[in-house]
Amino acid sequence: MWRIGGHNTWSRPHIAFDGVTDVLVVRAVPMARAGRPGGPALDLRFKGYPAFVYAQQPEGRPADLRGYAESGVVEFDVRVLEAPTAAFQLACHDDYPAQPGLDLTERLRALPAGRWATVAVPVAELGRIGSDLQHVDVPFMLYTEGTARIELADVRWRTA
């Protein structure tokens, strides 16, 4: 289940994969990736307010992800259409905003504009900044207070 939260949207609306979800902080448009199989893809426009887009475990049940701590990676495919104007963070947690975020801003800005790329973040990096992997109900979250437009697809945790 994908959701949006942030400034004036603490109700955390679900992202509809059968139509546009447009709230004050983020516009999410489901999309298909030509020639690419995989799960749902989203065109995400962050509008310059504190905002987060996240995937939540089914029924909010937390998972123990410590098995990924040493050799795991969080991977996702992304196409940067408008580079972030402020810090753009990746987090996994069970208690937002108490869990830290890993700044992906420079990684995203370094990607070729308008082209799909895979970003792979070692789970060890999340551990080093203090993420608690024992009780995770949100295994993937992106957040920023700036503007950005990205297309996001195929989010996955895997062991290297």
C-alpha cells in the first residue's frame, strides 16, 4: 500500500493506482513503463512542502529486516525529470519522524536527466545512520521539503 503524507495531509491518503492522487504536497500519477515488466510505477511531483511518499507493509504489520543489514540493498528504478531543490531523503522505519533519513540528493542529481536508472542503497548505510531494522512497517519512504519530479518503479529489498 502506497501513501502520501506531509504538510496539511496528515490523514495520509492512499495513492490510487487507477487514477491521479493530487494533494497539497504531492501529485502521484500511476504509469506504465514501456517495454519493462514489474510492479506499479508512479510519476511523483513534490510541490515544495514537507512531504513523504511511502510504501507500508500490508495491514501495517511490522517486519524484521535485520537479515538485510550486512549484505542487503534497497533498490529502485528512477527517472529524474526535475532534480530535487532540497534534501531528498530515503528512510525505513516504524516511528516516523523519529527514524533518520539517508540523503539521496546528490545521487539523484548525478543521474542522467530524463533517463531511467537503478539506485541501490546498501542497507548497511541505513544502519550506520541509526535506522532500526527490527520492527519496520514502512520499508521504503522518500521525503523532502523542496520540489522535485521523479518517476519511481520497482522498489525492492534484496541481498547482494
